[in-house]
Amino acid sequence: MSSLLDDLTRRTAERLGARQRGAVVVGAVRGGQSAVHGADPGTLFEIGSVTKTFTALALARLTVRGAVELDQPLRELLPRDITAPERGGEAIRLAHLACHTSGLPRLPKGLLPRGLFRSDPYAGCTGELLLDGLRRTRLRSVPGTRFRYSNMGAGLLGFVLARHTGTDYDALIQAEICRPLGMTDTHVVLDPGRTARLAAGHSRTGRPRPPWHLAALAGAGGLHSTVPDLLTLARAQMGAAPGELAEAIALTHATTHRVNARTAVHPGWISANLPRGRHRILFHTGGTGGYRSLLAIAPEQRAAVVILNANARSVDRPGLDLLTQIINSASGPDPVPAVTGA
């Protein structure tokens, strides 16, 4: 299997790299085997919304420890002068933020249209703007009832968890996830050495794109990482995490909101069942101005794929095709359903 895994991964990296400008790295695991191809594995990328898997796992870790609760109302973690919106008599709870069922809009009030067309559109989203926008927001649905993808909700979750623990988002993720798993290259803010390893981002047509800074919305998409670090996270999701972190991962997998007959959302993840229910995948996609990312895992098959791309071309289909090939190499044909990037 190791030579086949290596060959499948290499071919995916070659196909992606041949048709674009910008670095790409592809990684895959199956059981105890792994393969990484493309640019230098130490290359860093903006991972965009794949950050949300870290934010949700930090929530679960704090929940296991007893520092917060999944069903805890958001208002309990806000400054006293900030009122969280409600609808239908229901309050927003922390799990709603992690599962995109809060009813909050995609972006905070006050961010648009001012920041939308800037080269670094979220840089001005301070904590004050985020909380003031929350106070002035009318919920789109009753909390806990409907899936509505919200960068505001995920960013707000990261913001209030960091505030509750007396730190910032970057330090929270280091303490709760990266250090316990030995992930040394996953950060919001990069030091000079890591900045030198950050791939330059590009548009789909190959034009250079500047880095993004998500400020108070860092929990929605502000992390940088490498393929080896994200493969470490994938292995942890498949049973390689230590003690308390394993409990937290199990909690994120078990907490479910059904979206439709084929899809569900979990804290930090979207899941889809393959035909006949044989295989379940967990995945998240990401995108910033000049980068695209995918982390997709088949926990029961102990298989995972990571693609990080310094180009705005989607990597969703090549990544899911690769995961399908890896699964099928051991279990027989079973196509992966089409999904939309989150």
C-alpha cells in the first residue's frame, strides 16, 4: 500500500502544480503509511476556514476540562455591556457557533461594504467592531434550528474563548492543540523564520495576492500551517490523540446537526455518508485571497488527505478524488459525493 499511496499522492501534486502558478503540497495517510509531494513539506500556507476545526476543538477541549459547556449561552462569555441577540426565545449557545446553527450572518455588521473589496478585507475587524456588530445583529433563524455558514459565528467563538481563558486566539490554539500534538508550524502570527517559508499567494489567473489578516475573526480563518502539521491533526482525529484531547475529539465527532439526508455538521467539520453508508468522511475546506485548502478524513478507514495551495483554484475535487482512490485501493469502488467548498 505504501508505494501505491506514494504514487497516488505524487500524481495529484503533479497535476495540480502543472496547471497553475503558486506552490502546492499534497499529503495523505492510510493506516500507518504516509506520503507528501509537491513543494517543500515545510512550506507554510494560509489555511483559511480549515482554522475552524481548531476553534471547535479548542471549545471541546475546554468543555472536557470543565472550563465551559457546549450548551453554555454565549452571553455568559461576553462583556457585561454587550447583549447577544436572541430569536424565538432561544439564546445562542457555544455549540451553535461551532456548528453554524447560531442564526448569525456570514459576516459581522460594519465589516461590509467597507472591507469587502480591499486586498486585506478583514484586517479592520477589531474586537470592538465584532462585538458592536453582534449587538446590532438580528438573527436569521432560531438558534439551533438551521445550518447557516457563518464566519462571524466561528470568529466570535474563537474571540470569546480566548477572552474567557485570559489569552489571545493564537496562544489558545498553541496551548490546547498544537503543543499537545507537537504541531510546531501552526500559528496565526508567523515569526521571521516561518514568514520566510510562507508561500506567496496567487489568484486563479496567477496574479500575486497579498496575505490576509483576520484580526478578531482569527478563529474563522486566521491560521497558517503546513501539510505535515495538518496530517498530525488528521492522525489525532483517527485515534492518535493523547487522553483529554482524544475525549475532546470524540465530543466533536459525536455532536451532530443534520443538514439533509446526506450531510451533517459537527463542531469544526462537515460529514457526508457515501452510498449504502459504507464510509463516512469528515472534511473542511478553506480559502483566502490567494490560497485554497482541504482537510478530509475517513476515520473508519484511517485515511486522510491534506492539500494546501498558494493559488485561489479550488482543490476540493482533486483532494476528494485522491481520498476516494486511497479508500478504494483497499475496500473496492465507492464514489465520494460532490460537496461545495465552505
